[in-house]
Amino acid sequence: MKTKSNIERILESGGFVVTSECGPPRGADPEVIRKKGNLLKGVVDAVNVTDNQTSVVRMSSFSSCIILKEMGFDPILQMVCRDRNRIAIQSDILGAGALGINNILCLSGDHQKFGDHPKAKNVFDIDSIQLINTVKILRDDGKFLGGEEVKGKPVLFIGAAENPFADPFEIRAARLGKKVKAGCEFIQTQCIYNMEKFTKWMEMVRDRGLHERCAILAGVTPFKSVGMAKYMKNSVPGMDVPDGMIERMKGVAKEKQSEEGIKICVETIQKLREIPGVRGIHIMAIEWEEKVAEIAQSAGLLPRPQV
Amino acid sequence: MIVANRKSLEEILNMLKPYKKVLLLGCNECVTVCAAGGEREVGVLASELKLSRAKDGQEIEIKEQTLERQCDHEYIDQVRPFVGDYEVILSIACGAGIQYVGEKYRTKIVLPGVNTTFLGVTLEQGVWSERCQGCGECVLHMTGGVCPIARCAKSLLNGPCGGSSNGKCEVDKDLDCGWQLIIDRLKELNQLDRYEEIIPVKDWTTSRDGGPRKRLREDLRL
Ligand code: SF4
Ligand code: SF4
């Protein structure tokens, strides 16, 4: 084992990983994180903490990770390239290593246009693939990007996100290949609704043997309502929601829709588990953390292996 | 070319409020091509200004002049004989030209009449589009001749991000995804294998990050 990551430990023992995410609050109240954390206790192996997701200012991923760490979780520090240059990024990685954060998820980041500060200047000094490589160089070579030696290497398990549904589809597995080459050890995918397309993407991933070098954790998000399903389909960039899903949500009475959403999610997980190369599930219940336990339970993912 | 956009009449009128005698300077180069600051635009702007000011009972005298270039001193020198007759210069050349006029006539206030926006091309009559950000170390040979810095909203060197959809960028449904263009062109050139290579972190010292840039050609100096 390279790191103290719970994800890495479970993967090495041949286990199936379950992760979820926790969105920090738009304020300085640590109780919000603790409350969300409590809902995930014993349900997941590691928790992602988003980094100013959709470019809306929130409590930093770093500090929220520390709060979760104090609660006994193995947090996954999400880091985007939108707001930091290579100096700030490397500095934060050293800090993460020092404070016992074991996992990092390397992302480009949503454009600030979508957030609450669209007039901000963005950074994008490096991109997500270069960020993956930066963490690897710091950890494995003990070198900064500038070439100097690191005294006390940060030991993080390196992850990234991938969207199998973005275009151009034909290079999506090749792009994952670049991430793996850069040093990526686990991938969490965009929410999967289009099973056919995901299956095809996984075939491309297996053809390249990438599933053996990098653990694929398949992403799922339950619909709360048909409204949310439509919103995801029409307004979230890179999201692929087939019409059949919308129809199925429409087909049940309003008060039964959230139940149906959970049902779809559980069925999706069951199908995903059958796909060769899928090593875990990443449950993103957006502002609906209280449902993660129920989903994991119904999908037969509990109990989680002991830390 | 350098593409610029005329400022609104209102903004220009506001800047000109304290003045009665204005030297309006256009430029015959890029801003003429992109119809922001050439001879025609000088004429149009001068009439608009005079009309508005006359309506408010605030007559204004405007000398209209379009220089061959505002980024070379020999042309800027052409207004030296009469520049002193005017209180202020309103330049509708690009930002470089506007500044250079000010550098030559140090006691004159030079006001910007355009917003200089990008280095680009004419797509069709009346439509211009950005192509280059002058990063100082061109990578076009690696990216199918399409610039990832200027044409990807996140300047990703190893794109596309997860927001690329149907050829469009996540930032705007009307904006082409630069990385879709790169992939398409690499395919056309039979170079898709290039996509497998990771482009390493960029050295931004040659871009604006290295501080204001200067280029020197010893062989050309007098
Ligand atoms: S790589 Fe740099 S120099 Fe080349 S087109 Fe892009 S911004 Fe311009
Ligand atoms: S959608 Fe394409 S152009 Fe837009 S940020 Fe992503 S890769 Fe860049």
C-alpha cells in the first residue's frame, strides 16, 4: 500500500468501495458538516468534500475535510484548478499531507460563470491531468514542479473524475488513459443514467486495460422529483438523462416520486455492480444526504468493512 | 488582427463632458478592419457626438483625423502641428495605439473610445472571433492548429473537460468547445494519436505572467 487511504486498503483487499459526498455550507458553521457527516456514519468508506462546487463560494474543502476527519471519516479532498495556481495547489497538498488527509480528487473545476461571482478572474494555471501528475511527483519523486526537493512527502491516494457522457465520446477512454498515465489511481464518474452508453464506455476502458490500473467508482444520483430529473437533463452541462428515465418519473404520483427516484438509483447500482471493471459506487445525493444510508442498504452495500 | 468594440456613446459623452475642443484619432489598421476605429467610424462618432452635444446646448469642436497607424511614432508625429489646439485627444485605435499617442504627447489627456478585446479573425461580414492570446510559446503544432489557450474557456492543455456537449462549451451553448475543434482537426489531419500525449505544465513566463514583454531584434536596430 502506498497510502493510508481507506479506499486504497479496500481495493487492495479486493473489496467493493462505497463513497459519498458532502457539500460544505455557505457559511462558517461547522455543525452543518457534522450533521451531514452523521448521516453517513458507517455507510461509506470515504467522503468527498466538494471545492466551491458550481463556482459558488462555500466553506473550503480543506477545512471541511478536517472536520470530517475529526469525526473519524477518511475524507477525499476535492481540488479544482480554477481558483489556485501551482504555488497555492502544491502548498495545499503539503498541508493535506501534514493533517492526515489521505485522498485527493483532482478536477479542472466548473467555470465561474455558473457561480455567485461570475465577474471573478479564473486561474487555470494547470489542468486536472497536470494536477494529477503534480500530486504524483510530490508524493513519489519528492519533487516540486519547480524541481526542488520536498522535505516530507505528502502521501495521498490520487483520484479524478471522468464524465463518460461528455463529448467527443470517442476520446473519453483515451482521456482517462491520460489521467492514468499521469498517476490517477481511482476515478469517480459523472452520475450514470444512460446505462447503455456507460456500458460502452466501460468496454473502451477495458480494451485499454485501464480498469486494472485505476479503480473505477461509478457515480449515481437519486432523483428527488421529475422536476429535478428534467433540470439535470436540460440544465446541467455534460449530464445524460435518457427520456425513458423522465417518463418513468412522470409515471408515478407526485408524492411517490422521491421513492421512485431512490428505486431507480438502487436498480442502477445493482446493474453497475455487474459490469466488469466497476470497483465501487459513488453516491452523490445532492442536499439529500439522509438518503445515502437507505440507498446503500437497499443496494446490499452494507455493512461496510471495518476501518 | 486586434479586435476592438466602440464604447457606448453615453460613456464617451461622459468622458468628454469637461471638454469643448477634441482631437478624434482613428487608425487605419486592425480597428479599421473590425469596424471599430477607422476613418468611417471616426466620421460616424464625430457626428453623433456633435449632434448630442448640440441638443444639450453644449457645442463641441471635433477635429477628425485617421492615422496610418497609432502604434508607430512616425505616424503619431503627423498631428504634432495642431495637437496643441485641442484640450483632449479621443483615440479609437486599440489599447496600444491609445497609450502610444499619450506617450508622445505627455501633457495631453488621451481618452479611450473603444474597448480592445482580442486577437482574432473575421468569420463573416460583421462577425469576429478570438483565436490567440499571445501566450508567447505557441503550441498549435501539438493541438491540430487550434489554440487550447484562447479557444477553451478554461485554457485546458489536456481537454476536453466534462462539460463539452454536442460540440459546444459548458460556458455557453453558442460557443464551440475548443477541444472538440482540436479533436476534429486532429482527425482530419490523421494525427489523433497526438491526443494520447500529455501536454506538460506550461511555462507562463512568456505570457503576461512574466511581466510586460518586450521584443528585441539586434540585427534590425540602427
Ligand atoms: S498557443 Fe499561444 S501563441 Fe499560439 S495561438 Fe495559442 S495563445 Fe497564441
Ligand atoms: S467545454 Fe470545451 S471549451 Fe469549454 S471549458 Fe470544457 S473543454 Fe474547454
